[in-house]
Amino acid sequence: MSDESSEWDETAEEAPLSAEELFEIHKAEIDAAFEERGIFRRLADMFRGLGRPRSSPEYKLAVIELQRLIAPLCAIVLPTLGVLILIVVTAVTGQNGETIQVDIARAQEDEADLEEQQDPDEIEEQTPPEEVVDVQVDTPNISEVDVSTPTPTPNEPVSVKPATQDSVALIKSPITMRSMTGSRNPGSIGKYTAGGGLYGDAQTEGAVLKALRWLKKTQNANGSWSPAPVSNTGLAILAFLAHGETPASKEFGPTVQKAMQFLIDSLSKKKDKTGKEVVTFKGTDGNEYATLIATYALCEAYGMTRNPNTKVVAEQTLQRIVDNQGPTGGWDYGINKASTRDDMSFAGWALQALKAGKMAGMHPKGLDECIKKAIKCLKTRNFRNGGFNYTAGGGPTGLTATGCLAMQLLGYMNEKEVKDALETMRQWKPSFTGEKGKKLTEALPAGNPQYYCYYAAQCKYQAGMCQGATPANIKTWQDWNMAMKALYPRTIVTLPDTIAGPDGKPRKIGYWKWVADETCKGGGDTMTTCLCALQLMVYYRYLPTMQTKAAKAITEQEESEESKKTAEVDVEVDI
């Protein structure tokens, strides 16, 4: 018998297993089946089984194990993959991303307390500090400045329905439009009113605060100011916001809020001569100066605060201004599209509204073409003999400053017409009298001279404080500024009434008196007060727009916004 048969026989002859041995074998098999294996052991068994033939029990068990493990595997692998993809995408896009720059007006902690510095109750006792100026200029003879009581002057046949220059609205700390608006916070105001020939002083700020408190006290219950509610309300808003006062301000917040809401609620519709429905404001004057002024105020408000309510109204009236530009590029009473009269006074407010809307990011259809046509009209139809005239074909008037400022603000500050206009205004000084009273200038027209001084102060400031200003323009601005600082604080009418200040203490109030004759009614004391106050805030209301960056910001604003899609940025900073 072979060895193999012998081995079989030996196995066959082995004694059978006992019951206890069989039990132990089955128990071991059962324990193995229910053994708690770790994840790595299970993975190893699974991959081992997947390598066996498909018909084998090991392979089938491995497939079942794979189905059980697929869910936890996905829960680990997929998030890990997602994180890796995000890291890669962020790294790639971050290399080409553009940074959106936002300037936040912040109070300077090291500045002296503005309210204490400008307290009208103590203003007469303060002596403004002197400031060293690099440019050598002659100090103007202040004794020649008329500081007597204002007297009425004859009316000029000019369409003077003044109104707002700039308005702001609803946020704690306004976003400044780069190279365009100054920092209207207490720290910056203190810096620019610390004295010196080119800046304001404690007396100018004291006069401004008297005026703002007078406006607060004389505001109507519905938020407006009489006698011209829409235009006067726009002017008052501009005065408050030029000083950095918004609805969030402690002392003037409710006043500004009510005024803004009045303009928003005043939006209405009417039918023009052709029966077409147009947007306007309830209570506007017949010539619709107030529509232009209110639009300008709301555009400025949106640019400073991003309040959506102001944008809704401003976009509608701004589009009307663009759509109803005259065929020759100007504007006329009633925002009449068919007229070729090219009223310089009327166009001045229209152009300021367009500029504010463009800087605020509102771009009505046809805006850029409208501005180009307007500039061409100013250069070819309104400009004659060194200055800008009232209507097309006339000679230089007080509106020379209106046309000059419009071109400066819209980025055309280096044009010959602007330089000639500045030369025409070289000897102008601020005045309350006009040609029929004591002459501070041979060129300043009659009527209400503050209407012209309002524009002239800004023109001279822009030319004299810009980068690369000529010595002549610097001296012209200093001469004007010294005369303005001597005249306005002394001619404000201080009332015996008082109003509570931010600390609850009584503060003085005052206003500048309307001096034009009764045929030139305009906006009365409220209009004059706002125009004077805005002149005394020129130091910090705007940075000189003749700077290269400022001009570029104006002329390229639309392209920039289209490419970067910056739309709206909401920033709140407690000051």
C-alpha cells in the first residue's frame, strides 16, 4: 500500500470528535463571524476578497462590505475634495483680483473738541491761531471790506431761484467719494478751521453753527423751510450735510431726517404742454428751479449715504433732466426740451445735479453725451468776452462763476474759458451790496449778490487750492478768503433766542438777511443763510476737484463702475 493510501487509512481510522469538541469548533466559527473588526481590518479583508474569483464566497462578501463602506468613505473623501478645490480656486482668483478702495471718514482722536472750539457763546473771545503758508502773498486790506449792515439792492433781470448745492443723508460715517469730497467729520473740520490765510477759523465755524441752529429752529413741522419749500429744503439739507450732519447726528439728526423725507414724499407727476406725464416735486416753482435743486440734493444724499429711498426719487428726476436738454446743449425754464435760450443760471443747477448723480453711481441713459453737449454749449454759446453770460449771445455777468464752477466740477478745469473766467473774477470780493451799494468789486452784479458769491467762492477755492496752483490763483483765493472771513461772521444777525446744544446748554442762533429788492423774491433769509454758510464750509466740503485724480474720477466714473461692478458699499463706523 502506498504512502498516500496509508495516510488516508490513518485519517479514516481516527476516532470521531466528541460533542464538546464540535461545540468548541462551532463556537469559534460563530465568534469569528461576529468579531468586531476595525475599519482598516475591514478594508484589508474587502480588498483581499475583491481579488478572489467572482464566484467565490470571499468575493461576494467583499462586494457587500464595499456597499456598506461607500457611505462613510464619501462622507470623508468628498468634503476633503471640496476643500482642496476651494483652496486652488481662491489661490488662482486672488492673483488677479482687484481691490475696491473705500475711504472712510474717521474722526481724528488727537483733534481738539470741535464743539468747544466753535462755541458761538464764546466766539468773540477766541483768537484764531496763525498758520504758516509756503506761498508768499500779500495780505489783503481788510479795512476795505464792507462789514456794515446789509442794504437792499435793485433787482437784476436774471432768473435767480437759488437752491441746493450739495446734500447728504442717512449713515453714521459717510463714505467719501475718492478725491471729490472732503472729510466732513469733527476732526477734519477742526483741522481746516484752525486759522491761516487759506483756511477758516473759530469765527467762521461759530457763524456756521449759529446758522445751522437757526435752520433747526425755523424748520416747518413737515420738514420744509419757507417761503420756497422744495428749493429751500434742498439748500438747508446741503448746508447740514456739508457740515457732516446726517440723520444719525446727535444734535441735527432729526432735522436732517425730516428734511430728507419731505423731499422724498414731495415727488409727484404732472403733464407738460404736450400732455406727456413727467416727474416733478409738489410745490416746485413755475420755472422748476426747485426740481433741479432737489434732484441735486438727493443725488448727493445717495452718494454719501447709499439710502435707497433717495436713489429711487433722484433717478427719475435725473433722467428727466437728461432727456430734456435743449437742442443746443443748454437748459431753460420748465426744463423745456425745445428751447435754445440756454439759461446759464438754470443750467448751473442742472449740471451740478448731473455731476452729483454721476459721482453717486447713477447713470441715466445718455448722461455722458448730455455732459459733452453741455460743455460745448458753455464754450460756444454762453461764453463771451472773458466770461459766461446769462443767455446765449450776451456778455459776462455774475454767472461767470456759475459756468466756471460747472466746468471745474465736470473735469474741464484746464480749458481756456475757465482760465479767462478766473481772470475776469480776479478782483471780485464777497459782498452784500452789489453795484448800487458800496462797491467791493466793479464786476459783481446787483440783485442778491450771495447767489454769485456762492459760486465765486468755490471757483476761487478750486483754482487756488489745487495741486500746481499758480501764485496768482493762490493769492486770489487768499484775498477772497480773508475778506469772506471778515465779512460774514460780522454780518450774521444774532438773535436773542437760543436753542439747546448737544450738551443741553443754550446756544446762540443767527441768520444772514436777504438783501435783494422785492421784485427778486427768491428764497428769502433761508436761501441767503444757506448760501453764506456753504461758503464758510468750502474748506472741508470738497477737496479741490482740479486735481488730476479728481478729474479722472469724474470723467471715468462710469467706465470704472461698469468694469468693477462696485455698485453699493454699506459701511458704518461709529465716530
